[in-house]
Amino acid sequence: MIGTVSTDEKAELARSAGADERPFSTHARLCGQVKRLCGGVNVIYDGVGKSTFEAGFDCLRPRGYMVVFGQSSGKPAPVDPQTLE
């Protein structure tokens, strides 16, 4: 399990909750880090919204799922279906 975090304190909480890896969500190369760790992910649970949506979407494997359950940073922009592979 990968748990993205924004602070060292949250990294420790994620580790104690079982996250194997804890890359920083504010890091510009988040998707590259995730793909290096596991080649992409099957599921993303995003409780942040606008500021993390696009990077999370890019980390998905083909036919992966993205569950958006919150929008604390705002509503993500609509997805153009032509960008889906």
C-alpha cells in the first residue's frame, strides 16, 4: 500500500496505519515515484480533489479505478474521455 503524505508527521501516521511507501503528494515527480515503486496502481482513493487528482489519475494502471471521496482542495476539472486509454 502506498500512502501519499504532505508532512513528516503524516508519513509516520501512514506508516503506523500500514502504508509500505509514503511519497510526498506535494512532490512534482509523484507519479514517477509511484511507477518506479510498482509500475502504477490499480486503485486510488483521493480525498483531496483538485490539487492531487491529475497526478493520481496519471499513476493509474490501464483499467484502474479512481475513487474521489472528498474535495478539500476544490473540485477537479472534468476529464476528457479522449484522454482515456
